[in-house]
Amino acid sequence: MRKSDHLLARFFIFTFGLLIMSLGIVLIIVSDFGASPWDVLHVGLYYQLGLSIGTWSVIVGFAILGASGIMMREWPKLGAYLNMILVGLYIDMLMMLPFLTEPQGWMGKIIMFIVGMIIYSYGMGMYLSAELGAGPRDSFMLALTAKTKWKVSNARRFMEVVVLIMGWLLGGPVFIGTIVFSLAVGTFIGIALPQCRTLTNKWVYKKSEIQMMEEIKRGASL
């Protein structure tokens, strides 16, 4: 595969992964079982200052991206900025879909929430595997991991708890699912990311089976 074909394939994986991740975000919000910590913050800002949830996702993203750049002492990749804008647009677009409505019973809420978490994690793993630049929150997660030498799962849990407190103080929608997301999302991502990287490498880069097995082993330690 030519280098230009590699880039095109990676761009497709990147943008499709962002769409999948955004769908997971929206499912979690609509489930009414408790928004993810970042979305507790976005919704809280929406409640207090107006605009839209997607718009606040972009605005907060700019601030987080700046912090990541300072920590790593380098400019984030172009994909990080594209990530920030597309996720905001995708969230607002998906929130308008008429068939994505809040489930009536508790079982439906729980199922939608869990499905949303799974979709979110694999969407993130998919776009990160394209290696076109992590988004603002994920850039910060990776920067924190690099600086502290923590596992990805531990760094993500720390971020989620801090943001949760901020969003709660702003009046964001905190419920049981919010706590579950904060504690479990790092593990979900730790499982999804190496799997997505392996599939991307197999499709785009045609890496050998030995190289892919090494990546799977590294992912198991996340």
C-alpha cells in the first residue's frame, strides 16, 4: 500500500472512530443513568451559560489541548484539533436524532448506558489507532501517563474523578452511571485500545503476526 493510501485509510479510521465515540457519548447522556464526568462538566456549563453541549466540548477541548501541549512541550498534531471540532459537531448532530430517546425503565437505562460505554471505548481505540493525533482529553491522558509513568487506566480514572467534581459543582447530571464510568472506563479503554491497534496495523500497515502479538501483550498490561 502506498503512503498516500496509508494516510487515506488512517483518516477514514480516525473520522469513523470519532463518530463511533461520539455515539457512545450521546447514548450515555440520553440513558439518563448518569453522564460521563466530562459530559457532566459540559452539561453543567450548558446549564449555567447556555450554548450547546457540543460547543462546550470544543471550548473545554481547547483549554485541555493547551495544557497537554505545555506538559509535553510540543504542539499537538493537526488531528487533535480536528478531533476537537468533529466530536463537538457529532455530539450536537446525534443529539438531534429523533429515535435516540431516553428509555422508560431502569433496565433500559442500564443497558443503554453499558452499550454506550462499550461503543465509546472502542470508538476511542479506533481513532487513536489511526495515529493522527489524540483528542484534547486523550492527549492530556497520554501526557499524564508519560509524565507520571502511571498505567493508562489509572491516569484516566484520576482525570475522570477530578472532572466529575468540577461538573457536579456546576450542576451537571450526576447519577450512579457517572461513578461507574469514572471507575471502569480506564479498564474498558485498556482492553479496547490494543485490539483496535492490532486491527488497524493488520489492515493499514500489514504488520507481521509477531509484531501484532507483541502489541497485544503490551496492551494486556494497561
